[in-house]
Amino acid sequence: QNVYERQVKLWSEEGDVIIAISSSGESENILLAAELGKEKGVTLITFSGFKPGNVLRTMGHFNVYVPAEHYGVVETVHSIMMHFITDKALEKTKSLPANAAQIFQLHLNYDIKN
């Protein structure tokens, strides 16, 4: 239950970016890590689905929410969005010296909803 919380405790610091992924948005191990990250001052990007009011979604600075209740659909959209984010981050790091928080703030300053 504390598997991700330990890594956040040991390795994260203010200004870092954490991407928390939970199809339901209710996975306790993810929520614990996300909460600790926020306490440490990280930028939290969340990927969730199922219920629009899921806990993880309420915690994020930036949220990718998939309005579906089937794991396959939610996970497929999450995968596509992760490819997009990775491509954009790589594109930015090649042309602009910026930390990860700045990269994501440039491109993901909204909550993807219906």
C-alpha cells in the first residue's frame, strides 16, 4: 500500500512533477503518494477515469480525466495522452531549456473533461 509513497518521500522535491495514474482514481497506494508529493511541493498531474468526482482527480494541478467506466477504454486513452505528453516534453527540451514543471504548464493547463 505504501509502495509509491516511499519513492516520493526519498526522491521528490519541490518543483518536481509527479504523474499519478489510477483508472478509478481511488487506488490507495497512488493517493498516498500523490498526497505526499503535494505536501512536498510537486506539481501533480493526474490520470483517472470512472467517476468524475474521484479522489485523485480532485488532487491534481492538471488532470486527464476519461469519462468511461471500462478499464480498457480508460487505460487506452491514458496511454495515448502519455505518448502526447512525452512527445511534447521531448520536443520542448530539445528547443527550450526549462524544467519539467514549466514544460507541463505550457501544454497542460486545463482539465480534459467530456
